[in-house]
Amino acid sequence: MVAGTTVSRLARPKSTGEVLGDRRKNGKLRSWKRYKVESLQIAEAYRLLGEDARANCVADCGSRLEFAECPNGHQRKLIGANFCRSRLCSMCASRRALLIGLQVRRTFHDALTRIPDARLIFLTLTVPNVRGEHLGSATTDLYGGFQRLWRTAAVKGIALGYFRGLEVTYNRTRGDFHPHLHVLVFVSGEYFRDRYINRQQWIEYWRRAVKNPSITQVDVRAVKPKMIGGDRLAGAAAEVSKYAVTGKNMIQSDPAETALVVAHIHAGLRGRRLAQFGGLLSKIKKELKMTDAESASSRELISVGDDPSCRCLTCNAHLERHVFCWLNGDYVG
Ligand SMILES: [Zn+2]
Ligand SMILES: [Zn+2]
């Protein structure tokens, strides 16, 4: 399904034979191509696992990208695409991560206007690495631990809301998986005045919450107040809104190993909510009528909150449609 916006009424798409994103001088692939190539490798993994229908779906993802672009080269905005919406598809995951990042920025920004003396802290919560077949139960431990941590009296007293995102990385050398939570916590101003929780206490609370005495680390960092204004909130948002698994992390040089990693992650994360808002942030998300990024429609994955505009923001020129199709390893339009 290809979706378009108001810009599609403007004009016939132009066709110049241009290769999308071949402008970078440092030899790096531009992201569209990189995500497309990764998605093809994930599709191959599904094929090796005998999941042909899913493989076909992921392989076709983003084979057609439609942009509205400034004739003077100022901007290029996605207005249409055939996204597959599969959970492990790199192309779709990159769009979901953008959407989640936007939601985190908007909700935390809103929360800070309501409670200006609040502060933000980052927490990274981990459980020990596990073999692939135990990824599901490790994720259960992690989520259960988080709920208990959130109910810990000292935490409950100062934490007003949060965003948490699951990330799973694969360790090639050891062949095991590392599930962990990136949490951005919205704490009341009192936290840094008289209800401070130091690192050792966080470790102790987390150890108890996750019921694992072998836990020796919790990464906790304050987001500096001066970082919060304007674009600086974007940095904090980007840090927590990385999508659960990246193609780069799943894809191995041996396709059979990639298939094994994909199989474990697919099974281990099935039915799990990978990104979640809580407390005040969840309330704000509802008030702003934001959908869950994980069930985002194609339309939402395309626009990622952009207002459809027919004019270039820089020079006010009318935007032109430009369609790029995946052809022999490149996007050509
Ligand atoms: Zn996709
Ligand atoms: Zn322009």
C-alpha cells in the first residue's frame, strides 16, 4: 500500500534518474539505502527460517519511496512509502525510532512546562546476559523488576513519570543476548535537594526489585538542566528512543547466524511492549492523543509528526514530488 499526502496533488512526479543519497563524500551509505539493505538481510533470515510470507513482506518494504522536495535542494521530505510494519524490519524500525523520539521530546517538554523545577535522569537497568532461548524469561524479569522498582517507596516519592525503552544487543563472541532498559525518569525538584538517591542505593533497589543478588551495576546519570531547553532535550530523547533491536546488531557475516539471532529475538520479544510511557508522561501522551509507535500506521511511519506543507521552509518554493524505486541495489528516481 502506498500512501500519499496533500503534496501529491501538486504535480506529476519528476523523474531524473538520480540515485538517492549518493551525495555523501565519506563513502558511507546514506541511511535509506543502508536500512533497505539491512531489511533485505533480515528478509533473508526469515526465508532461511522457512517464514516465506514474512520474508516477502520485509523484502518488499520501502521498495518505493516518495518525497516532496525543494527544487533548490533545501529539503526532501518523505510523503509516501510501502512500509511492511514488521517488528524486526530495519527500515520500519528506523521510522518507529524517529516517532518514539518525537513523542519523548513532546511529552517531556510538556511535562517540564507544567512542573518547571522537575529534573530528568537516565537509568540503564540490566539483567545478566542470557542464551537466546532464555531471552523471553529475561525480558519478563526485567519488566517485573522495573514495576517493583517503580513501586519502591524512595523511588515512588520522587519519580513522577518515565519513558522506558527495551534494547537487546547480541554479543557475537559469546553468542549471548543482553536485554536492558533505557529509562528517562522525570523526577521532582526535591530529588536533587533532599531526596537524592545515590548510585549505591539505586543498585540496591534494583537488585531487590529484580530479585537478583548478582546485580552489581546500574548506570544512572542526571540530565543537566541547561541541556533540557530547546534541542538539547532531543539528545536525551535520542538516547532512550533507540529502537529495541537494530539490524546492525542482528546481522552477522554468516546468514545462518543472522537467522538464529532473528529467530531468538523474534520469539523472545513476541507480544512484548518495547516502548512505554508511565505516570505523568503516560497521562500527557494520552492528552496529546499520541498513538503507540509500535502499532503506528503506515501513514504515521511516513509523516513522523511532520505537518504536510507544500512549500520549502527555507525558500518557500513549491515542493515537487519525486519517487525513488529500489532497483539493482540503489534507489533510483
Ligand atoms: Zn519494513
Ligand atoms: Zn528551498
